[in-house]
Amino acid sequence: MIISTIQTNPSFGMKEANTIEALTLMRSVEADVYVLPELFASGYHFASAAEAASLAEAFKTGPTFTALTQFAEATKSFVVFGFAETDNGTLYNSSAIVGYDGTCVLYRKVHLFDREKLFFAPGNLEFTVVTTPVARIGMMICFDWYFPESARTLALKGAQLIAHPSNLVLPHCPNSMPVRSLENRVFTATANRVGADLRPHGTLSFIGQSQITSPMGEILHRSSATCAEAARVTIEPGRADNKSATERNNLFADRRPEFYA
Ligand code: ACM
């Protein structure tokens, strides 16, 4: 199957223009699964909860859903993307996977980063793995990577590919994801953004370097730190089903959870 990470350069608050930018990049490569950044349409650096609410949308019915579901249907693909979600007045930093076959599954970021705690409620849904015809896909969002339990939980639930919408500001993730891949024997696809949100309350810059890693911890592709890009890598998801490290070691069967409490 072909996986594409869509590294965008959005302008804060310009939801429609940012969606068009993402769709233009997506149309430039043919893939089975596209992964977009966290909060790809709204931008990231909110001034207030009211501003975040004004850029949020409801699961399934928001304009971002309509645009990306239409794209998935037209191209027989699946799309994972991050969005600001409003649910009965509560805001979540969420992602969804939509697919040409009607797939539409929600995840709400469990580990909120820094000022996100001022606007968003922490995720209240389990880490979920979605079985598609091309791969079993799990979702986590950006800072979730810092907690190895996130990727481990998805891998234990059967994920072959972890789709990882991100808005990375710290430098550590690109060099850490190969380890998340290796220790869980899964593919990962981190889609980050470039550029900066220049706001009256401060500027926040994003590190790009969207990346796809293999179950052996190889970096199959890393995008630049500064340019928008649609990356495209062919992977064999079945490679993620082999958890064997040596003749006598299976990375999952050898776990000793009784010692981890
Ligand atoms: C982050 O979680 N957006 C750093």
C-alpha cells in the first residue's frame, strides 16, 4: 500500500484556504492512506478558548469532514486528519479517519501539550485501531508520542500503522519515532506542519520533518524542516505482524506486565 504524509504550511484561522492547500498537496500524489497534520485547517496557536471554539467543528458534519470525505470517495482512499472538535460546548483536540468505504472514526488527544490545556478537554476515548482493506490503522496525536504507552497500546490492539497527525514544536520527535516503531514493530506516519503561527500573544514555530518509519526502526522518508510537501512511500503492512526479535524472543509474548505496575 502507499502512504502519504501531507506536510502543510497553513495560515492561522484560514480554514478554507488551509483545506484547499492540503487538498492540492493530496491531489499531487496517489496514495491509499493520507495523513494530515494536527489541527490542519484551523491553525494551532489559539489566543483563547472562544477563538478555538470559533474554529472548531463537529465530528462528521463539519466542513473539513465534507471536503476530506469527498476526496476519499473520489480517490478510493483513507484520510487521517487533526481538527478542533466541538461536542456540546466541550472542545477536544481530535483526529479522525475517513474512508471511501464509509469509515469515519474519531480519536481525542489523550496527552495535551502546554497551552492546549487552556482550551481543550483531555481525550476521553480509548486508543482505537481501525481495520481497513489496506491496513489496520491506529491514531495518536502529536505529544502522545512522548508517552510510550500510546504507541504500545495501539500496537497491542493490532495496529500495523500508527497515523500521527502533529504540530511539533520541540525537536525530539523525529529521532524518537524510529524507536516507537522498533519497540512495537509497527509503521508510523507522522504528518507535521512547517511555518509559524504569528499571533499578537506570541509566535510559535513548527519543525516540519514529517516522517514515515518501518517496524525495524528505519526512516523510510523524512520531509524538510521548512517546505510543504506530499511524501509518498510504499509499505507492506504485514511486516508489522512479525514481533519476533530473535529465535527465542517475541516482543509481545515476552512482555512481563506483572512487573510493570
Ligand atoms: C503538540 O502536541 N502539538 C506539541
